[in-house]
Amino acid sequence: MLLGAIADDFTGASDLANTLAKGGMATTQFVGVPASKAPADCEAGVVALKTRSIAPEQAVRQSLEAADWLKAQGCEQFLFKYCSTFDSTPMGNIGPVAEALLDRLGADLAVVCPVFPATGRRLFMGHLFVGDKLLSESGMEKHPLTPMTDPNIRRWLRLQTRGEVGLITLDTVRAGPEALAAAFHAERRKGVRLVVTDAIVDSDLMVLGAALAGHRLVTGGSGIALGLPENFRRAGKLAGGAGTKSVVKGPAVVLCGSCSTASQRQVAAYLKSRPGLALDPAGLMDGSMSIDKAAAWVAARNGAAPIVYSTADPASVADAQQRFGRAEIAAKVEHFFAGLVRRLADSGVRRVVVGGGETSGAVVEALGLTSLGIGEEIDPGVPALVAERNGPLGLALKSGNFGADDFFEKAVERIGTA
């Protein structure tokens, strides 16, 4: 294995795996830290964790376990993948994990770049934009778990770290790899270990990727990986592996736990032609909506690819959190989707489309999957995935903010047939 990645959620892992596979690296997504060695033909391994919203010390411990396993596979370079909207709180977990990985890997500096131009995430003068809006005005300021109220990534990251955070601006990036290398060296001399780096378009990321050849640790969104495969190709280390292609046949279901504005549009679009079951928080909390009832509802619509969703507008989410508690609601929703997908897969559902990072993590863990093959891209950052669970199982794991309005319909079709 040449490149080892640690992702802080399951949708981010598949997003990154998609980027690396498109770049020509034979890529496998692992569910948690594997208990055995990686396949011999794996050039890039992505370990999917569920550490974005847990306590910082737990996130650090799990990330270091993943790093140790990847080191044992012989990785030359490591990548810490987080969301392109930098989802985190003032306590972490991006800063604590990044600093811990620097220490464990013996690295002196790591770039910080959550940029993903294909989905409108751009960084200028250290400020993160989502489309034409600052991060703090994009809807992410209302995120139920990690509200992003400051678009200044350097300032936000400094709240989470022990040391100072540097900044390399776009003019240096545009000056080319040599100028970037000099800027990195200057930051090292100042004792800076994490340096936020601007990027606006894919070509900026390609320049950055070239400058990162030989860096032990890289951190960022999936866009940071655009230029990394070329470094290994230039060194003659890639075999030119292709992505997984597999035909998955069987009933489909869509599960959406994300409440992002993009997910709200996607659910609304899907409901125009497909049956849907909305989960009421009160019903989940008092047990009047059960896994048995939801599974029976899906079974009665076998062949219609129905959607079960807890997606709601911010006001409704805030009201439910106030009534029942933020953590309690989140745990109940994850538990519900985990139990439901296990029941559905056991009863013959073969295609599962999931919206939301936390929901995706709950679903993959509930299914007991250990690795995922990377298939064709459905929308930027979201590939079709293939796993084995009593036969081929097709999945799509979508970050809440990703995907076009018709994503769910496309995903159901791309991951297989009825």
C-alpha cells in the first residue's frame, strides 16, 4: 500500500476513495480498522471511522489505531480526511487528531485544505466558501451537531490546537510548487505544524499535490487528493488498477437522516415519484414508530424503492432537540436506521442509498461490512459502492450537503437493477 487515509466519517471515506480511484490508484475502503492485512493489490487504503462528532480523546485514539495499521501495511504517505465544510466544534476533532497524527508519524508539518471545487468548497485568504456564500452563511451555521459559525478556518482551527496555525495564500499557490515548497519551509522554521492553504479551482489542488510529494502527512477534504496519485505515477509505482464494477440486482431503499438544505431538496424531489415515510421525533422517542412498523411499510412497497427519512427543516430540528435533547435524538435516529437496514438487508433488499454522514456510519456498521469496492461516480464526491453480505450488496453513501436534487433517483439506478 502506498497511500493510507483515515476518514472521520463513512461518506467522507467513500468521497476520498472515489477521488483516488479516479486518479488511477487501486483503492479499497475499509470499515473501521481491519483485523487483517490489506489485499496485495491495494495501492490506496481508506479507513472509514466515525470520529467526527465523538469526544476528542476517543477520536484521537481511534485515528492513531488506524494510522498504526496503515503504517504496518507499508504506506509511504498518510492522509487525514475531514469534511469539505470543516465540520467540527471549538474543541475538535480536526485539530487534536491532526496534531496526534503529526506526532505518531514523526512529521513536522501538515497542510490543512478542505477545498473541493466540484461541490463549491473554496478557500481564499483562509476563509471557506460554500458556493457564493461564506461557510457561516451557507446553512452550515445551523448544523445540528457541528454548527460552523466562523468561516476563518485558521481561526477556527486555532481554537482546537496547542500550537499556532499558519496560512499560505492563493498567490503563493499560483506561483507554483517551488514557491509552495519554500513557503512550507518558512512555516517550519517558525515552528508552525499545521498550515491552512488556499485553493479555488482544481488546478490549484494539482499544484498543491505536486508540492506535497514526500510529505509524510496531508490533511484536507477529498479535493486535496486530486494531485497525489500523480506523484506515485511519476515514480513508477502505480499498476493502473481500475475501479470495481459489479451488477447488483434486487429491491432498493433510500434512507436519509441528514437535515441539510441539500438533503431537504433531494427528499422533496424524490417524493414526487416515490413513496416516503417521514419519521416523527416524538414517535421515535415514545416507541410509537418502531423498526417493525417501518420494515413492514417498506416491504409493502417492495419494488418501488421507497424512502424513509428523518430529514426536516431547521426549525423542526431545533424544536425536537429542545424537547428531547440533541444527543438523545441523534442516538435514537442512528439506532433506528441501523436496526431498519439490518432488517431490510436480511429480508432481501440489495440496494441501499443513504443520505447523511452519521446515518451512513450507522448503516455500514449495522450491516457488519468490512470493506467496500469503489464503482462509478454518481455525483461529485459520491461513488457507487459494492460489498459482500450474503451476496453482492450495492450502496451509495452521501454526505448531507452533496449531490444534485435528483441524486437519490440516480443513485438507485446506478448501484444496480431491480
